Amino acid sequence: MKNGRIKPENPPPPEYAFGYRHPPRSGNEINGLGESTRRQPRHVFHSAGGPPLDWQALDDFFGLISPWSVLRHVIGNAWQLRNKDGPVNPEQREVADAAGMAIEIKERARQLGADLAGVSRITDGALYEGIQVPFKYAISIGMKMDREQMAHVPQVTAAAEVMRVYKEISRVAVRLAKQIRNMGWPARAYGNPNSTDILQIPLAVNAGFGQLGKHGSMISKEFGSNFRLAAVLTDLPMACDEPVDIGVDDLCLSCRRCVTDCPPDAIFDEKQLIRGEKRWYVDFDKCIPYFVKTNGCAICIEVCPWSVPDRGPSLSAKMLAKRGVRVGSDRAGSESG
Ligand code: SF4
Ligand code: SF4
């Protein structure tokens, strides 16, 4: 890291990890780039035991080239996720106060090690096509990554930190789900790599964590994009949080940092039409080979100004003030990302 700014030194060249004899169907087509009708998302990468995907070979290659420093966290995570489900206590705790229960559950998540916690209703937009889950609510949890380790993007040191945090946050999700089942309510933990039923970002947006940035990742006021997500799905009655407007769009419309630092030029400078909705989007076909080659890249999320420690609150206040929004509370306004 130089002058407090992350800039990868000598990043690997943006070449394909390997050549397909028959290139797979475009991931952008699978993702619905340019489609004007709303529909649920389809799997394109990371099937976690589901049916083989068009990009399965590259997904397999991603796993095969993982160095031990990364792989040990992947294995530890997969092992603890064997307990994602479990028996439910037949004596159910009655919930008369859904708002109070939401506060209690978020506090429990924080005590278990989460840095962010929020509740939302599970919507179709957060479920992959063909997937149904027997739950009403999602508890999204976030955990920050070590910024010093992430300064090494796109090298293995950063990839190991990403997987370490996925392992830690999955542990929180598994323990929280168990606590809820002990209260007599069904609950299932979803941590990488078993989160392929659900999309974590729409749930986290609805849980009030922040907004989608131009680089296609979540941006929170607390940690920018320097954090990872997991979730617990449950029927435990809880009051839901609301999406927030922290001014992400305002900065992304004038900032190009992630666009210029992305080695394969994968980040669109303007919002794209994706399954009937205009939003920020990353060109899958350009990003993913470089992502695989570098064990997970992550350059775009670390160079983002929101990821500079402690910068988010002042950045958000500045963006909202420019737009003339009076900030009366931590969670003002509505979603725009
Ligand atoms: S992870 Fe971000 S910076 Fe890296 S290739 Fe993909 S879009 Fe570009
Ligand atoms: S680097 Fe700039 S343009 Fe990219 S997501 Fe962050 S604020 Fe938006």
C-alpha cells in the first residue's frame, strides 16, 4: 500500500486462464444483459453441487488452482456448513413483539462476531430460478476483512483473507441458526459456498446494509466494499429493516476508479438493463477469467474510495448534502442502487 491508497503492484496480465475449445455461452446472456423483462436470475458460476453449468470447467479450474493458504479455509468452511440445518426444538418460544425480536437477533449476531446484521423478507429477486425455500425472512450478516491483508489484491494473500472471512462469517451464521432452532423456529445458515440458492446482495440491500456500486458489489457506510456476506433464513417473526440511501450512486456517477483499475476492462461505466432493471453491472465474460487466474481478484472493491477505513460516514454525508438531502438519522431515505 502506498500513501494510504491501494494500487496493485505488478498485477498478473489480464489474459484468459485457459482457452475453451468451444467457448461457453456468454455469462452476460445468462445474467440477462439487455433483457427488458423481469425474471429471476440463473446460475452462471459456483454451482456448489448443483447441475453442471455452462462455465463449470472454469469453476472447477478455480477450485483446482487454489493454493493451500486459500484451500484450508474453503475446506474448514465446507466442514462447518454440514451443520447449516439441524433439529428444531419442539418447544417454540412465542414471539409477541417482532420488533423486539429483530433487535435481539441482531444483537446475538453481533455477539457471535458479525459486524453488520439486518433483517429482510425473502423476495423472488433474491432466489435463483427454480429454487424455493421454506422460509419467510433472511437475517443478513456482514463481516469486515483485514484491510492490510486486502492491500495485496490480486495476490494470494488477499484471496486467503477473503476465504478466511467467509469461513468466520459462515461460523456466525451456523451458530445463529442453531440458536434460532433452539428457540423452536426453523432456521438454515447460508455461507459461501452453499449460498447458491440465494443471492446475498439483494437480501443485504433490503436489510439496509448499503447499495450496489458500479463495480457490482455492495457498498456499506461502515466498511465500503471491504466486507463479506452470509445469511440465515428462518420463519422466526421479526420486523424487517429498510433499504438505505447513502449516496453511492452520486459518487459512482462521477468516479471511475474501479473502471480504470480493472485489468480486463470489465466494469461498465453506465448502468445496464439487466432482467428488466437498470443497474450497475460487470461484464461477466471479461471479469471471470481474470478473477479465476488471480484466485479471486478483488481489485475493484479495494480501490473503491468507500473502502478506505472510516471514510464512509463523511463521504455519505457529503454526497447526500450535495443532493440536498438532510441527514436526520443513520438510515435515511430509500434505495437507489
Ligand atoms: S474482480 Fe473487479 S477488478 Fe477484478 S476483473 Fe473483476 S471487475 Fe475487474
Ligand atoms: S470505485 Fe468509484 S465508481 Fe467504482 S464503485 Fe467505488 S465509488 Fe463507484
